[in-house]
Amino acid sequence: MSEGHGYHHILRSSSIMGAAQAINYLAGLLRVKVVAILLGPAGVGVVGLYTSATNLIGTISGLGLQGSAVRAIAQAHGHGDAKAVARSIRVLRRLCWAAGLLGWLLSIALALPLSRWMFENDQHAGALAVLGGMTLLTLIGNGQLALLQGLRRIGDIARAQVLAAVLNTVATIALYAWLGTRGIVPVLLVTAALTLLSSWWFARRVQVPPVPLDWAQTRAIARPMLGLGLAMMWSGLLAMGLDLLTRSLLSRHFGLDAAGLYQAAWSLSGLFAGFVLSAMGTDFYPRLTAVIHDRARAIATINEQTEIGLLLALPGLLVTLGFAHWIVWLLYSARFAPAADALAWMVLGVLGRVLSWPLGYLLLARGDAHRYAATEMLFAGLQAVLLWLWIPRQGVVGAAYAFATSYALYLLGVRWLGGRLLGFAWGGQVRSMMAVAAGLVLATLAVERWLAGSAGLAVASLTSLIGTAWSLRVLAQRLGHGHRLVRWLQRLPGARAVLGV
């Protein structure tokens, strides 16, 4: 694969999902704004704690099936074996139902201790038990999406996400306007049901031929799914545990308002990076897996993915950082203003996340589940220690410090592992791009910290424009001036000078 073709493939595979993610995020921003006004910081904090608890239980009971099933279905589909695809799909559906019911039982069993841990009372135990139904609905929906992704039906995945975003936005606004804080549990259950309905609507189009499948065959097919899934589940469990730990420490030390402020900063910090990584993630993992035994191609694939991810995410990160206070006020309300201080530091962590994301798939692509689980545990433990140390002293900003520090160390760690296992090294172009991006982010952070008023806004606008222009120029160089995206950009006023045409 030529260098130019590699960049084209990455951008093309991201475009459909990117458009869906854009609509999803716009709908999400509308929901965030309405919920912030109707519920306030304390209500947003309760929503965040409920969501963290149910996500943690869903991660445990889900056993990483969504990720491992994608690999199993894609491999069978790649070999053109329709019966193997059908068997994998049937096993996946059985496992999702079993995992979802297990998750609901866990929710009931853990409702009381979770309520006491997060809220220091028993009043929320009933709600947490009922929300176990959300776990069942979510896991079944994830199985439908895994089916679509394994069959490379990217368009159907995008349409399912858009439909779910629209339906969930309407339902969320209507229920909160009607019920207020009493609508928190109904909203979470209804949105999970609507998300499942959206994925089912498109997954039902997949024609699965009937195949005989007894329980012995089910166990044989499920075993490798569960083996890889457990490693992926472990990573997700650690992430959910850290999220729950963060919110619980904030709630216990500083009250529900602090948890709401953290929720606001966390959501905004990952907005643009999450958009970019989610759009690219559908294709990158199976593509890296396919070339992982070809050292040169694997290194090139990771480098190309790093470049495109950085170029797409940097403008959004600079805007979020430079206009943190205004963005918090616009998307939430003036009551959430303290979240801007944490948001600025979280952007540094998100930069580390963007840079480490392609390397983070290396161990999974190699099938090195044990080393992957150990690596994730090591860095999650490090972040947990930082949270215990900094949250009681610094509050929400302390959580942001821990996030940024842990991702900086994680980036160094996966780079070291990549060098040891694959002989990986960032190319000269990648290192130069990383230096430029880091310089722009640090300069914007300094402006946001120490230059207030109109002067600060002016300089932040300048750094954001410089970063955006630089990203577009380098992206045009990578794609070539004949690419249709570059040709479209050239029509904009002044674009030819920016793109170097």
C-alpha cells in the first residue's frame, strides 16, 4: 500500500462514521444543555453517578463480547464462510442475552453497597436495582452493533447511531421537562431501549441462514470469543472503575455539585477527540490485526493513523482549551463555571490519549491478552493513586491533574512496549507533528491560565487559527491536492494559501 493510499483509506473509512458522530454529538450537546438547565449541577451529578455504576456493571457482565465478536464475525466473513458467520452471530446473541441477565442480577445484588458508597445513604438503592434493566438492553444492543461491524456494514452502523441520537434527544427533553429530577431513571431506561431499537432495526436486515448449533458447538465457538473478550473487558472495567472512583471521591469530599462539575469538564474535554477516535476506530483495529505480522506495514499503519488522528483532533482541542470558560457557559450554564479550570488541564490528557490510541491496539492486534491486561492494570493503578492523593486536596482540578499525568505516562509506556515488541518508532514526520501540536497546546494553555479578558481571547483565537491552518495544510500534503476533500476546501476563500496550493 502506498503512503498516499494509506492516508486516503483512513480518511475514507472515517468519513461515514464521522458524519454520524457529528450528528450524534450535536444531539448530545443539545441534551446536555437542556439537562443542565432543568436539573442543575446536583441533578447532573446524580445522572453521572448512575451512569457510571451501570456502565461498570455492564462492563463486568459484558465480558468484552462486543470487541471479540467483531473479530470472530469479521474473520468468518473474510473467508466467505456464510455458515461460520451464522454460527458466530447465533452464539453472540445467546451470549449477549446471558450477559445482560447476569448484569441485571448484579445490579440488584450490588444496589445497596453502591448506594452507600456513592451517596453515603440507602436512598438510591432501588433506582440502581431498576437500572439493571438498562444493562440488559445495552448489552443486547452492543451485540447488534458488533454484528454490523463484523460484516463491515459501516453505513448501517452510522444510520443506527443517528436514529438513536435523534430519538434519545426527543425522549430526554420531553421526560425531563415533564418529570424533572424524577425523570432520571425513566430517561436512562428509555434511551437504552431506543438505542437497542435503532440497532435492531438495521441488524434485522442481515440475512442469517439457519444452521444447526447444539450446546457443545456453542461452547466451542464461545470459548475464543470469551478469551479475547476477557482481556478487553478488563480494560473497560478498569476505565469504568476509575470513573466511578473519581465521581465517588468528589461526591464524598465536596458534594454532588463537584460531581456535576467534573461531569461537565469530562464530557467537554473528550468531545472532539472522542469524535475523531470513534470515527476511526471502526476500521483501524481489524486493519492493524491484518498486518500485525508484517513489521514494516504495521509500523506504517500505526504512524499513518497517529498522523491523521492528530491532524483531525488538534483544532478542536485548541478551541476547547482557548475558550474553555465560554464553552462551559454556552453548553451548560454559569453555575458550571468552575468546571473550566479542570477542562483546561483535561485537554492535555486528551492530547496524550489521541497520540497513544493507535499504539494502544498493538497488544490486542498481536493477541497478547495477558500483557495487554497487565499494562492496563498498571496504568489504571497509577491513576487511582493520583486520584486518591489529589482530589481531597484539589477537588475537580485534582482529578484533571491525575488524568493528564496518567495519560502522559501511558503514552511513554505504550511507546516503550511498541519498541520492544515490534521495533516500533515514530517516524520523523510524526515526531515533528507531535512537537508542533504540543507546542500549540501548551501555548494555548498558558494563555488560558495567565492572560484574561479580550487580550486572552484574541491570542487564543490566533493559536486556534494557526493550529487549524497547519492541520489543514499538512492533511492536504498527505492526501494530495487531487483528493476530493482538498479540492472542495480549495473553493473556500483564502484556502489555497492555507493549503499551499
